[in-house]
Amino acid sequence: MEHARRAIMIVQSTLLMHFLPNKEKKKKAGLASESLQNVQVTKEFKDRIAVLTIAYHNLGVELEYMKLYLESVESYRMAKEFAEKYLGSNDDITLNLTNIYTRAKAEINA
């Protein structure tokens, strides 16, 4: 569980450091190279989001194993919401995480 939490912290911090708007970089970047950078940033950003969603899922698995069901469902929800928002609702990761969240939520309410 601790490893999953650390993974979440590390990925979130790298997302913040690398993908928050940086005024200095925008001033130096030319228009021609800017579109190429945007494509690379988008792919790298989505890759990092995918890692973040998987880390939240892994945390949910650990919490579920420890019988902390409410916390587990919350972690699955976070994974699903990040995936929906940044990867898209039709992405395979999003679809899988949505199914896991729905199943876990139904089992808790049963």
C-alpha cells in the first residue's frame, strides 16, 4: 500500500512540474516548434496520466485486500475519473477502470 501511495505522489509531482504552464518556455518557443511540442507533450501527458490511474487502481487493490472497502472504492473512483477526464471515455484503460469501480461499488452496497 505504501508503494502505491508513493507512486501516486511521484507521478502527481512530475505532472505538476512538467505540465503546468510555464511562461518562460512559451516566450522562448517559436510557433513552428510549438505545435510539435504540443503533440509530444500530449502523448507524454497521457502516458503519465495512465501511470497515475494505474497507481490509484493498485492502491484500491491493496485497500480492498486489507478490507478497507470504502477507501478502496474511493481509490477506484479516482482512477476512473482521471482516466475519463484525460484519456477519454472510450479509452481501454478508462473502460477497464470504470468496470472495476462499478463492480467494487456494487459489492460494497450489496
